[in-house]
Amino acid sequence: MRTILKPKFSNFRIGENLQLPLDVITYLKGMDLDTLMLAPRVDELEATVNILNEAFMESKGDTLIAKLSPFDDERLLAARGLKKYLESETFRTEEGRSDQANVLLKSYNKYCNNITKLSLPHKSAVFTKMLGDWGKESEFKTAITFLGAETWIENLRTKQETFEKMSLAKTQSNLPKAVSAKMLNDVKSAFEELKEDIYAFSRVSADKQTYIQLIDALNGIIAFANSPAAKRKGRKGRDKQKPTPATDISTSSGNMALPADTTDNIDLSAF
């Protein structure tokens, strides 16, 4: 049976503690949660994430929001331009053009409905998921090529990546006091409960394949979220390795003993 990857919550920065569950929530809300019997768990996770997000943004105050707002405005402007372009293409009379435009427009509306009302991390999750789907699913790739919409989509992708870089740069400070350990633990606990339900259903459900596909998708999201933390952990380990003075490491034979490998192991047991 498929297993679900362990998120490295203990190595995440506060924004990453928000981003992963938001990505998962956004993905799951595109599915029939009632049929999957996951609606209560997703609601529970979303409630804990909202509490953490509000505390995080409040602790950062207007300063962080003010610094990020121009970059948020730029990605929203790029998104609106993309939507207007797709809407205009639905009126074109060339064969197939309207149909292909509607393929992308339907997906856009699914993800970006009321996008301006979402929190900054939630917007990031939505844009990242939508652009990811458009870049890998053949239906969307065909529509993009048919319409010649690459420039519009690349513009949104660039603005989104710029926002993410600026957001990461501005959230390098220590954990805000307004964010408590309990809030972080509540998110991790709710995420764990959701994982356990999905895994259990994948074993006992008559429609196992649906849950297996869901696990594969979640593993992709989790692996993507774990990557920055793993890289940071690796860099810290390399930085800690210092040459040992010769007087301390010489052996009785006169040969130099190799310094011990002090690279930190990544602790996956924390979650």
C-alpha cells in the first residue's frame, strides 16, 4: 500500500508551516470531499490554519503587509489580465478557439474565484497549484499552445515567483510572539488526522484507487514543501564541519585521522 510522506514541520519556517496545509486544502477542495468522507477533517485543518495565519499576519503587522502589497498587486494584475484575455478568446470565431479558451477559463474560475479576499499565503497556494496543473496536464497544455497564451501565463508565473521570493525574504525573522506553539501543534495534529484518515480509507475502501491517487498527489505536494527545509538543513550541516587541528587528530602511526561527519541528520520523527 502507498504511504504518505512525513512533512518536516519541525524544520519549516512559519510561512512554510502555513503554505503546506494551504496547498493541501486547496487541492482537496477541488474534489468531492463528502464522497471521500474527508470533509470534516479538511474543515478541522482549515480552522487551525486560519487561526495560525491570523496570528502570523497580526504579529507581522502592517509593516510586512505594506512591504508585500506591491508585489501582491502585481500578481493580481497579471491574473486579471490573463482572465480578461481568456474571456475575450471565448468570442473568437475560429474553430476550436472558444472551446480551448473555456477549458482554461473554467479552471481559472475554479481556483481563483474571490482570489482577492484570500490571505497572502492562500493566494500563493492557489496560484502555485493552478499554474502547476496547467504546466503538467495535457488538456491545459494543449489549450495554452492552441491559444498562444504562453506569454500571459508566464507573466503570472513570474509575478508569483517574485512575490514568493520577497515573502521569504521578509519572513526570515524568529517566530513571532503572537504565534504560539499550541497553534503550530494544532495545525500539525489536524494534518496528521487527515493523513491517517486518507491512509485508512486507502486500505479499506471499495474504491481504493481513488485514495491511492490522492496519496500520490499529496506526496507530490509534501515533497515540494519539504525540499527547501531539507536544503537548509544540509547547508547547516556542511557549515558546521570544521577542520580539526593536526595536534588533535594525529594517530599513533603518524597518519591524519579524518574529521567526523558532523552533518545534521534530518529528523523525520517529529511528525
